[in-house]
Amino acid sequence: CFKASLVMSRRVLQRCLKEQGATQHNLVDAIAHAVQHGILRKAFHALADEIRLYGNLSAHPDDDQLQNANRESASTVLEFARLLIHELYEIPAAAGRLKKQRTP
């Protein structure tokens, strides 16, 4: 289910950005907004674009790049999505817990 995995990773990216305030319908625009407004660090711009582009391989089946939807690309994109979730959700939650422990 490599193609499905790539599409779902793309949806994870879209959902994460939307939850963080990037509500643009076009994913390219949502990524640009997220970087411009500090939702995503600039270092994550390329990562987000890779998730988007690989997701497009499976979302647009008439594209001649569909053969690139394979185990390796799906695994790589899942790792990219994991890093994105870590950045947007896990790090802020851990920081919040530490702050709570420090505050009497």
C-alpha cells in the first residue's frame, strides 16, 4: 500500500498545517504561509515539500512518476511526517510539561 501511504502522509501534512493556522486550500500556499509565519522552521520547508511532492505521485495517478511510489519512498516520507509531528506537537508538549514542573 505504498501509494496509499504516500497520500496519507500528504494528508497528515495538510492536517497539521491547518491545525497550526495555515488554512490555505492549496498545499503549496499553506506550506509557504507556515514558513512565512513561523509555523514551520525554514529547515522544514524542504521536508514539507517532499511530503507534498511524493503524496502527489499517488494522488494524481495519471502522472508518469507513479513508479516512484515504492517501499523506499513511502518509508522515507513516513519518516518525514514523523519529524513534522515531533516538531509541531511533541516538542511543544514536552516543553509545556517541563515548564509546569518548574512552576510551583
